[in-house]
Amino acid sequence: MLSSRAGWSAARECCACSAAAGGSWESPGPRPWVPPLRADPVGCAGTGRAELGAAGRGGARPGWNSNGLCLDADKYENDPELEKIRKERNYSWMDIITICKDKLPNYEEKIKVFYQEHLHLDDEIRYVLDGSGYFDVRDEQDRWIRIAMAKGDMITLPAGIYHRFSLDEQDYVKAMRLFVGAPVWTAYNRPADHCEARGRYLAFLARTA
């Protein structure tokens, strides 16, 4: 179901912090909606992406290889490996979004929206073409897991998973957004447990527990 690039776990910030760490991971960072990073977080959530249903494929990094696939973000317009993934998973629609102050209209408001905890009724597929950022997802015990995303990384967040996105200190990411069929942009902010997609996701967690 999933492949993962080398070093993903090492790059991931698991963010269930105890009082012994001197404060909550939710405390304000350089910008009010972006928390500070911890080099040695306390109470790390040990759940991997496989158990959460979040799939990832790595790209243009030396030595990475998984299931024979190696994406090349510099050649995304004519990358046969990307085309293979799109055909296998029926990702028939795509566009490219650049998140930075100079490119994204209403930048400050948009990044606050991205950082609001929410879910979607469809899978969220993102392929980073340049720059970097973080996806935070909840594990089965409702603790945050931080996933570092950089150029060449692709992630699939299953419908119904609570998550959020933030930039890092670069304040820049360029990403391809992929959908099965027509895109649906609606985000359901937490609490959204009434959504059918949330129920299906919780059932998935129960089956894989």
C-alpha cells in the first residue's frame, strides 16, 4: 500500500510533548500559527505512516529507491515514473501551487487556513517540486506526528485524517496537487467527526490496530 523514502522517520518530528520539556508543542513560534521545532521532542509518537494510512514516495535524493520508483522533481513535466503513478492511481487532474508571499494571493490568510486542523472527504495528494514544509497528522492516540516534506517528496493523506500544513523557515514551497477526478477543495475543520470519511478512516485504523 505504501512506500517510504529513506530517512523519513528521522526527518519526522513527533510532537507529543510533556510538561517536562518546558512547555507545549502548541506554544507560539516565530509566527503565531507555526509552532517552534524541537530537536529532541519529548514523548514522541511511535506510530509510523503505514499504520495511519499516509503513503509517501521519495524523489530526487541520493540513494533513495523504493519499489523501483524514483521521482525527479526537476523533470516533472516529462517524468515517466510520475506518469506511472498517475495512471496506477487514476490521478487524472493536477495543478501547481506556489506558496510564498510573492506568488500566493492573500498569503497571510491562506497559510493560517492551511494550518487550521481539518480533514477532507477525498485523499490529499501533494508532490513537492521545490522548497519545503511540514504536514502534521494525528496518530491513533490523537497525538501530532510531524512529517518533513522537501523537493521530490510525494505524500498521500487519506480522506478523513485530521491534519494541517505549515511552511518552514524558507517560507516557500511549490507543489503539484493531484486528484482522482474533479478537484474538491472543501476543508472540514475539527471537530468533523460527523463526516462519513472520518468514520471510514477510523474503521481503517481499527482494522490495522
